Amino acid sequence: MDNQRKASETAVVIASLRALACYEDDANVRGKDELAVLFLSDEKRGPLKSSDFRNSIKKAIPEGLYEYVIARTGYFDDLFVSFLKEGIPQIVILGAGYDSRPYRFENFIENTLIYEVDALETQELKRSILQNNKIHSHKNVRYVDLDFEQDVLMYKLCGKGFNPALKTLFIWEGVTFYLHPDTVRTILQSLRTNSALHSILSFDFQSIDHGQGLIDTGLQEEVILFGIESEKVSEYLNDLGYAVLEQVNSEEMCKRYLTCSDGSCFGSIKSMMHIVKAEMVEDRAAPKDSSGQTEGRLRFYLCRTLDCIMEKNIRSCYECDEFPCPKLQDY
């Protein structure tokens, strides 16, 4: 099974858990992704209306996974909405899958451009399902097809209008687990090198503390490949030009998102699960080229038009008082 097919099947699994969470009795833990059910087949969707079926499904879910998906979804919902309200210029959802935030929170979108990044097959199916259910995409939502293991992320993003000079929120939810450590590091380096200072990245990961190995999913096609020692997350990200703003462990996730109305805990999350939020800061360790610029910064290799746009901190040439000008290249 290739990575794109795996991503699509993983998206269905997460959508199933989010849809299941919408039936919880307690409003404090009840899922709020009411669109998740749209991405399920009729065979999966219909039985969810039965409480007996839902209870049987919960018993079959690996311990802590359902609770983790509820908490993780709540965390990234809050993060997404908070930055929309702040008016951040760009949000990039890496490995968007069947993420429905741009549709559920459409009313909060004003000028923010939102880029959904995922495999082409997953995106085509997602857009078809949304259209069939009369869920329309906001004009600011853009789709970027990508194979994380093969494609160059920043080239793909810039090709869809992404502006590296603008502050951006990057959400990387449920993806790092399945990527080779070298791939994760390459993507983190590329994001930092080609993104505006003070941009934000948030992702979840599995810790590998005290010699503890990575989770065995029991599925040959879904092998967990990436993990970090929880006490070395700051060091790991600092080396790549990030400053950790928040590291949320399983206990904190439970406290924030799994506390029932009566004060009891809805369930537990495996202690190895973490979410981190980090800010892109000046990367003093990044190598410089002969001109003094950071090596690997794509803007110096794309075109002079993009260089000019970035320098003037505008989205496109038509916003410039000097448009058209000789710097505008022919395409």
C-alpha cells in the first residue's frame, strides 16, 4: 500500500472517530465536527445512530485512541479559530485529510488564505463529497496536492500563491507518525527556511521516553516511524530554528478536553502522546551562501517576481503601485 492510499484510509478512520464523538451525551466532551459523518460510507454512517453499535465500536478501539482524537481535535480547533480571529494572513493545513475546519469555521474567515495540503486522490474525493452535500469552499481555501515523501512542499505551496513573507500558521495534525525521521526533519527545515519570522507551527507526535519504542499498530501498512524524546523536544526544534511556546502532554489534554460536566474524567490518553506549538525564530545556525542569505531559501531560486512581492510584503503584483513593471516575468 502506498503513502497516498494510506493517507486516505487514515483520514477515514479519523473521520469515523470524530463522527462517533458527536454522539457523546456530555456536552463538555462531545465532538463538534458535525461534518465528519459525511466522509463515511453508508455502511459506516447508518449504524452510528444505534447506541449499542456505538458502544461496541468503542470497545474495539485501541485504548486511549478515541480519547486522544477527541482531545487533539479540540486543541487544533481552538488553535485554528484563535488565529483566524487574530487575522493571520495564511494558514497551511499539512496532511489535511478530511479536516473540516475551513468549512465549520467559515464565518471566522475574512482575509486569511487557507491552504489544504494532501494527496491528490484524497483531495479529489473530499471535494466531491463536500459538493455532493452542498458544502461549498470559501473563496480563500486553496488545495495543494502533495506526496510528503516525494514532492518539495514549498514549491507546491508557492505555486498556489503562498507568500513566504507573510506570517503563517502551519497545522500538522496526525501526520508525523507515519513519516521517516529524515522526512520530518527536512520538512521542518524547509518550513523554517522559507517562512516569515514569528510564523507558528503546531504538530502532534509520539514520545520515545526511557527506551520506550514506537507504537505497534498491528497493521503492516501503518507503521509508526517517527518519535521524539519528550524532554528533548525543545532541543530538537531549537536546532531547526524554532522556539517552543507550548508542549501539551496527555494529562494536560485530558484536563482541557476530557473533563466532564460533573468534573470527572471522560477517559485517559496514552502518556506517549504529545502536541507541540512552536514559533519560528531567527535561525543563527543556518548556513549562509556567498551573498549572506540563508541556504535553501526557495525565494532566491524561484523568480525575481516573487522576490519583489516578498520584499514589498504584498500578495500579488496587482497590489503594487508600479504594476506592470519590467520585473514581471512572462509566463
